[in-house]
Amino acid sequence: MSRKGRLSAAALRGSVPVFAALGDETRLRLVARLSSTGPQSIASLTEGEAVTRQAITKHLRVLAGAGIARDLRRGRERLWELERRPLDDARRCLDMVSEQWDAALSRLKAFVEE
């Protein structure tokens, strides 16, 4: 993001995979669960979901491809955890878009009131 409060093309490009991955309800739920509980196994992430372990694994791979999640080994178990930096970068992009909209609405209000 530039100093002038505009989103740079690079910042937008970097966030596209994150937003695409979060566009799926199941993946969004997985991110919320990992965010609130920390690293979990696929078995525990599948509990309460209406999809199979295989489907959860595919969703986790999409999240990993977007840089949002990664798997790690603890003994014989494979756990999945969030990578916070891409999510923080995407949040900053959304904050910048929000600031731009607020500024545009302020200019429109000032114009209408003149």
C-alpha cells in the first residue's frame, strides 16, 4: 500500500488468493475454528461438519495454497494451523478500501451540501 492511502497493485495481487480461499463457507468456518482453537488435526476439524475428511483435506490444501494455513507434524499426528500474516495483509487491504470509501462519501456529502 502506498503512502497516499491507495492500494498498490502488488498489495491487491497478494491478497487475491486469500480472498478467493475465504470465499467458500466451509473454508471460512475452518479458518474461524483454527483461529479460536489453535492447531487441530483433520479428524477434529471434521467433527460437526457435513463433509467428509477427504473434503476437509481438500479445503485445507486450498487454504495452504493461499498461504493461510500450514500443516505440521507432532509425533505421528499431522496438525493444521493458521498463518496469520496473509490474513493480516488482507485485513489491511480491506481497511484501506474502507478508508477510501469513507473519503469518497465525505467528498460526496460536501459536494451535495454546497
